[in-house]
Amino acid sequence: MPNIGVDLPGGLPYQPWLVPIVKERTATDAKDDPHIRCLPDNFLRAYGMPHLLKFVHTPNRLVMLNEVNAGYRQVFTDARPLPEDPAPSWQGYSSGRWSGDTLVIDRIGLRDDTWINWNGSVLTQAAKVREQMRRADFGHLEIQVTVDDPKAYTKPWTVMLKQRIVVDTELIDEVCLENEQSLKHMK
């Protein structure tokens, strides 16, 4: 996912301070991308990566596993309120509830400068992210994502991410630093 906002008229509505940063990150082929440096991807970005994700659902929790660096995210599905002041983290804090056949997840508590695509667009600690997930049919998952991050964007924006469901497969351990060869070329 080079540009998560590619289908939005006018692209992502960046705050003025973010425009030159994204422009530079794009011009330098994302050489400072945290993913390239083996740091975790938040799950908004993970949806656009070529690695497999596995969702494990229990009555009160959805655990999302990313085969890259054994990343994970947990979503409490008992509709608990979001914390007032969560400690910032790579995945943030997520609370979900079912609305018919759609799982609605609200997330806050992300770290500042969390990249969401190859161009270097970010989320900040001010971000509120809503994901609405539904299984369109047996082989597909639709995730409507709305980002409200007044620190990084001039207005909220929404994109639709479409995922293919792969059944009867296993995640493969992919440890980024194991035989890592890219960083020496990214100077």
C-alpha cells in the first residue's frame, strides 16, 4: 500500500506540517520507514502489506496475529469504554462491538509518527480510528476505516480496504532481522 489515500479526491488531507515530510519520504523511497528497519507495523498498515494475518475470535476478544515479527493486536469485543489516557503503543487500545454482521472497532492510544503506508503518512497520539469489518462473502473481508487525527489531518477521512480470506493455511515465522540485507542499501 504505497498510498492509503490514493482513491480519495485530492488525496489525504494533510496538516501543513506533514506535507513536506511525506513529500521527502516519498522522494527518498521511504528509506526511514519503520517497517524496513524491522519495527512493528500497526494493523492499519498491516492490512496493506503482503504478509498473512490471522484473526482468532473468542467470546470477549479478537486477537489479530501478523506473521511479521510475531506481531499481534487484541481487540476487546465486550464494548468496554476506551481508557481516558492510554499509554501510547504500536497497536493502541481497541474496543469493539457487533452491529449486525459488522464488527465496529474503535482505537486510540497510538504512538506519534506511526507510519500507515509507504509514503510515510502517519497517525499520531491524537488519532481516533474506527474500523468496520464485515465478511462480504466466504472469501472476502471488507474493512471500512475512518481516521480522525486532527494533529496530522485537516479533517477525518475514510477508506475501504478489501482483504482476501485464506483458509486452511498457517502463518510462517518471518523475523525481519533474520538475514536482513536491505538496510545497508538504504543510506
